Amino acid sequence: MIIDLHNHSYYSDGVLSPKEVVSLAKEQGCELFALTDHDTTDGLVEAQKQADKIDLKLIHGVEVSAMWSNMTVHIVGLGVDIENKALQAGLKKHQEFRQSRTEKMARGLGGAGIFGAMEKVKKIAKTDMITRTHFAQMLIQEGVCKDMKAVFKRFLTGKKPGGVGGKWAEYDEVISWIHSAGGKAILAHPLRYRMTNTKVRRLLSHLSGAGLDGVEVVTGSSSGDEITLVSQWAREFDLLASSGSDYHGWPNQRVQVGYLQDMPTINETVWRDWL
């Protein structure tokens, strides 16, 4: 069974429309699929219409940025009510910060000799939601950097020219938004935060204490050893296991919808009540 519960459309930093992403999931054999755009649920109405048309079980989701120990982590909300006022009020605050961050990033890049950054990024983005990924893709297309790793190393983190510190809500508040909307709160890609394993365990301890429901055990880039490790952590902290590719669709990214390793059978899964 192919279950992919972490994917993006052009309503955040993906390439395809919600309709196209849902259709691709069906083509790839997904039986359960979630659209989880960054800090917005705007693409879910279109996604649901297409899912109904092609008979694909769609889980309404959103990937929310959050602060933990002065670091940014991502918490995926799955099975959320997109009409929930608490969730939408929180997402609106994040969207407003994203807009101001975009302007600061463009100014910072301009100071480093990357002129017209805002206009170039707007040509890449298909909605008003502009993310760091859009800036990264612009810098690659302009030939300034060869790949995403080089972009973030040179321009988009810390005190680099396009680096802008996060002003997201704290992790416990984000978890409360998701729960208010009837959803499950899942820590996304726990091994991608440039933390030691000891620090990731501390992160999981704090978030589970605040009501975190689960963690992504299987991602689109997970190795077998990583799956085993995160699976052990899930059991240790009594967390549900989730699986998601984090598909965006950019040509320089290898991740594909539904291309995921198997979930260890020893874990309780977040989708146990959805099938």
C-alpha cells in the first residue's frame, strides 16, 4: 500500500497545481495522499475536487513552521478542518511574516549584487506565497549557484545576504492550532534539522510533552538505517509513525510522489483510523 502524507503544490513552494499533484499521486498508485503546503490550506479545495473525481482518498493537511529552542522545525497537521478559525488565524500570522521576510530577503540579495530578485522570484512563483525555495530556484536559474546546498550555504541562512531569522509561533502553540482543527500533529523529517541525535531526542521529548501525535518515520530521502532509528524514537516517545515524500516537483530534486520505503510493521501509524 502506497501512503504519502507530505506533499506540496504551487500554493507554497511546489511546482504543480493541487489538481496536478493529486492526479500524479493517483498515477503513482497512492491509496492515501495528503497535500501539506507551507502555512496555507488554500490549495485543498481544488485538490479535493480532483480527488473526488478520480477516487483518491485525500487527507487535508498543512505544514506549519514552528520555533523550538530558537530553531525552526516543521510540524505537519494531518486531517485538519480547513474552516477552523484558530488554525486559520495562526496561519494568517505566518503568511504575514512570510511576506515581510520575502521583502527583506530581496533587499539583502540586492545588497550582494543580486539585482531584481523580487521580480525574478515572482516570475517563478505562481501564487503570492513566496518561500526561500523560490529564491533558491531563482539563484540556480540565474547561474549564481549550482544547487540548493550551495544556495543556502552562500545566501539564505544565518547572517548571509538573504538570511532572515524566523518569527514563527512556538511549537506548543502550533500543535494547539492543529488540535483545534481536529488534526494530528506530526514532526516532519526529524533528521533534516542539522541536529545531533541527542538533540533530536530532546526535540521529540519536548514536542511529545506538548501533545505531538507522531513523527515522520519514512521520508522520500530516508535510508534504511534512518528509518530504523526514527522508528525506535517513535516507540520510545509513544508517537504514531507517518510516511511522506515531501514532494515539490522541482527538476533538480530527486524525490518523487509515492516513492517511499516500507513502514516498519512494529509501529502504530497515523493513518490507522483513515483506512
